[in-house]
Amino acid sequence: MSSEVFGVEPEGVDSSMPVPPRSWGEIAGEVILVLPNVTKLFARLMRDPRVPIRRKILVGAVGAYVVSPIDLIPDFFIGIGRLDDIILVSLAVDHLMRGTDEEIVLDHWDGSVDALDMVRSLFAWGAAILPDRVRRFLPR
């Protein structure tokens, strides 16, 4: 199948050499390599006074929920027991990063811009699982 859309080839795209699909192992390897940078970014954003306090409070509340023994979906359900934790952490980190100026996020990021884009898309994907009617209750 060609990369043409409606008979028009996207400008600057070289379709002569298709990119082979990446395995889950390759993707997981990239995520593991980026994890230290994500941890540092998260800690730095939480300490930065330029980041809105309401966003930090949401992250703190989600952190308290994750470590508490009370869960919406009990952890002993194999496969889905951690799902609520993962979704809420994704939502909180996505909310923190979206509500912080791009310049501040880049000041605290140690990796490449491509890796940051991958991290953002991963957290945005996790946050997008929640319905809009739930997300609208988040602090602005």
C-alpha cells in the first residue's frame, strides 16, 4: 500500500524504503532507557515554582491514591488490578506537563526532543482512556 493519501504524496516523505514494524520488545527497551529522564523531569517539575500549584496537587493526590490500600479495581485481579493506577498516573502526569509552559518542560528534560515527544504521547494515550466527562473535573 502506498503512503499516498487521496492521490497526493506527502512532501518530504521517502516512501522508497518502508520502515519495518518495531516489536514490543524494542518499544519497551526505549521506554526503559527513557525512564530515568522521566523520573528526573517529574521530580524537577514538582519542585519548580513556575509550575502551577493546582497541577502539583493533582499529582500528589494521585500519588496518595496509588500508595493507599484502597483501590477502585483491587490489585489482586490479575491483569486489570493495576489498570486504575496506571490510568490515573498517566492522567496526572499528562495534566502536569500540558499545564506547564513548554520552555519549563524543556529546561528540565535531559533527553532528546524525540524522546520527550514519545513520553508525552504515551502519557496522553493513558489519559485519553478516561471519558471527557471525568477529565473536565480536573483543575485548570
